Amino acid sequence: MNLDLRIPMGLMFSIVGAILTVFGVITRGSSIYDRSAGLDINLIWGVVMLVFGLTMFLLGRRADAHQQAEPVEGTSRPLNQGRGHGH
């Protein structure tokens, strides 16, 4: 089994990014952002992490789907066909 590391990494960044984004939206306009010149850092970096995570996840899924569709060298059957389950 080949696991592309972009899939779990993308999920991790997406989850943390979603949490930061929600927290940034909820605390928008709060006094906690006075130290950062009024910038909602949680919202900004939450969106950046969410976009990065989704990009990594989708790239990993696309590569995984492409790898499964390639035929085995020297045959016309796909890589995952005929393996396991007693075949």
C-alpha cells in the first residue's frame, strides 16, 4: 500500500486551518488583536492553512487516483486488479 503523505498532511492542515478560521471569525473586532495592529491574525492564517491543506489533500488524492489507474507494466490490466482476495 502506497500512502501519499500529502493526504494526512493536508487533512491536518485543513482541520487546524478550519479551527483558526472559525475562531478568527468569532473573535473579529476583539481587543485581543490590539497587539497585532488590529489585524485578525487567526482569521488570516486560518484561511492560509485551510487553503494549503486542501491543496495538499487534493494533490495527494489526484496522484493516488492516477497511480491506481495506470496498467501494470507489460499487461493491459490496472495495477489494483487481480490482487488479493485469492486471485
